[in-house]
Amino acid sequence: MSIICKICNTKFANIIPWQHLKTHSISTLDYKKQYGSVYSNNTLKKLKSRIPHNKGKKITDANQLNKLRDAIK
């Protein structure tokens, strides 16, 4: 299923890219406020059904944990 830009009626496969919205001098946030989602219904369904690969898992590898802590600093 595709999505159509409600400003110019251009058809996109999955998402209206920010570069396209820029041609209308509107940000993604403003487009969402005025017209709704920039994602097609199929894309929204896929995004909602995704489960993060690391949800609820703690980092048990001490080296990896230290790398992340150092990166945050």
C-alpha cells in the first residue's frame, strides 16, 4: 500500500520523505500536525509489530558494558 502527499498528490511507496516535504517548505512535524502520518498503513503496521532485539535484556558482557559507558562519557 502506498501513501499520497496531501499537498501535491504525489504517490510514495512507504513514506513521504523529508526531502519531498522540504520542497513544500514544511517540516515533517508540521505535516504530521496538519495532515497526519507520513507513513503508509502497511509501514505503520510493520513498525508497531516490531519488537526490539534487545528489549528487556541486560548487557552481561563486561567489555561491552564498559565500551557503552565510555561512549556516554
